Amino acid sequence: MKLIRTNGRGAQAAAETLTALERRGGAALDAVMPAVKRIVGDVRRRGDRALLRYAQELDGLSGPDALRVTPEEMAAAWKTLDPALREALRTAAAQIRGFAKRQMPKSQKSRIGSATSVRGLKTGQLVRPLGSVGCYVPSGRHPLPSTLLMTAIPAQVAGVERIVAVSPKLAPETLAAAHLLGIKEFYRLGGAHAVAALAYGTATLPRVEKIVGPGNLYVTAAKRLVAFDCAIDMLAGPTEIVVTSERGRAEDIAADLVAQAEHDPEALAIFVTTREDLARAVIAETKMRSRENPVAREALWRNGVVIIAASVAEARAITNRLAAEHLTVDAASDLEWVENAGSVFVGRWSAQPMGDYISGPNHTLPTGGMARVRGGLSVNDFVKLITVQEYTAEGVRTLGPKAALLAEAEGLIGHAEAIRTRLGKRSVR
């Protein structure tokens, strides 16, 4: 891991490193975009003919019947799963479902006559689920049944009627999770062609209204490409961890850094502190712990940074600038200064992998600095908030004249006329 200091002779190098970290993001997508454009365009134009060709070439499948997973296959995978793992999946599903239910927004209307409302006006919102979503479940270095739980369960809580799962190289654990959730549509597909099929539809796989879930560069580039035609959740890049601590244990901090780094050689792992002794202890501990973990070792060598800040205030400011996917802080009081993070883990007992699997909050989180503007996937990604307003004659008499003046100030006489008609008046021209 690289060690940098924000003051003294290392200040300039630290400033340059921080600027580069802030600007991380989707630049890597440009390298694969030409190939992705070709694949997505081909599937959009030629439907199943293209989809089946790419499925054969890239997923090792042949024929439309091979694409769709049967309920019997999912049930068999569940039956053969170790009982302890079945119970772990049940527990994780219950935790995720419970958290999503607490997040679910409610339809409501304000009451006339309340202190903050106008008499004769009701305003509120209707909450309606999306009609269909596609859940992309990666299956590269490791099977990720947890991602199916994290994407499909909030959709179920929201009331989405059609939930489609796609995943390449299906693992028994992922099939078992699908059975547990009652997933009815599951396809052996991955990569840009899977995203294209979800976005535009084919005879075998009808289109969906939104695509959620992380993936590799090709998947992310395809999601960016189809985003004007099919809604997406976010463009997720390699995983990120920031730990900001003054009194943490080097063993705990290093363990979390290594845990997130083992996802991807491009993963970002950063420790921020004012204490040089703790910084050096963390570096030594990560080196030891990643010795037998080649992916984590490569990620820490490439993108591992330990930052020694000049003050606690500066450490906090740096943390917010980084806007990390995962953030660990020392205590609940630190939440007051946290402005940008996908998900926050508080204290030494809150190991970040607990959030990856079983805490309840979603592990599909913003990367590349996008935690500046959004949080992780939630039940809110699967609903529409439809605003409602209802006037009585009294309400129009109260607000109508002012609204008509605003309309005329914008030169929209028809708008003003539609209001004044209710008031029994004509617009002045």
C-alpha cells in the first residue's frame, strides 16, 4: 500500500493523489465501448438470432431452451444445498426484506387545514411499483447469490410483478437463492448481450422496464449505452473501501481492507488517519493478511493507499471528498460529519462483510465517487412516486390569481386562462 502525508514534503504528491482518486470513475468503459456498441446494436436489431449466437460464443449455450432455467433446476439446487447454508440464506433474505419494508414509502394525502397547507388544497403522492425489472447477478471469480437477494428482494417488497434474473455460469448457490425467493424467470446469460436483451427484448426474453445489479466493464458499459431506452440503477465499478479511524485496531482495519480488495484487482482500498503508528501497523497487517490472497494482494498494490492527515478535521474532509462505496468510522458520533458514502459501518465490531451478506441494507452501492449524489440500491429504486393535487373552489380562489400572474410573466397566456376560467375571469391581453 502507498503511504502519503498531507503536510510537509509529501503535501504536493498527496494533493495529486487525492485529485486522481476524486476523478476515478467511468474512463475505463471507453476501452470496451466499441465492442459493447456492436453487441448491443446487434441484439437490438436481430433479437434472438444475435442473442443466441452470443450466448453460444460467450456463455457456451446453444438453443433458446438452454437459456431459461427451469423451476425444477432451481428446486433441485435448493434441495442439495447444505442445510446450514440454506438457513444462512433464509436469515439473510429475512434481514434484507425487513430493511426494505422499513424503507418502503407510503401513499399519502395532506389534510386540509393543517398549519402548513392552504385551505381547499390537498397534495400527496401515490406509490406504484415498476411493472418489470431485470436483476443482473455476476458470476465471475465467485458465485454471488447474495446479489440476487439484494436486487430481487427490494423489488418484491415494492410489488414489482415481473422479476427477471440473468447470470452467466450459474452456480448451485445462486439457483438455490432463486428458488428461495420464488423467482420465475431466470436466464443463463451474462455480459453486454444479456443487458441488451433485457433492455430491448427478444422472442425468448421480453424486455424489462429497469435493469439493476453490478457487473464487469462490459455489463456496465452496456447499461450506460441502453440507459436512454431502459432505466438503470447506477453504473457500478470496482468495489471501494475507506476506513477513517483514530483508535481502531490494525488487525480489524486490515482485515476489512483485504476483504473488499479480494473482489477485484482494481478494487480501491484506503485508510485515513492522523496516527503514523496506526498507519504503519495497518500496512504491515495488510501485507501479511494478503500474502495468500493474490487478488487482494494485487488490488492493494495497485490501489491501496494509506493517508496520514494533518488533523482529524482534515481526515474527515478527505473522507467526504473520496465519497466511498463502503466507509468505516470509529463511533456513531462520527455519523454527524459523514456527508458522502454508500454505506457506513460504525465501530470495530461492524465488519464490512456483514453488510455484504446479512445486515439488511443493500450491498449494491455507488462507486466511482457517485456516493456524492446517491445512496445504495433500495426499495425506492423499484417504485414510482406519482404526485397528486386536488383543489376546491376555495383553494383556487386563494392560489389561482398568483399562479395566473406567474404564467403571464412567462408569456404562457393559455396557462393563465385555464386558471382564470375557474375563477370566472378572463386573462388581460
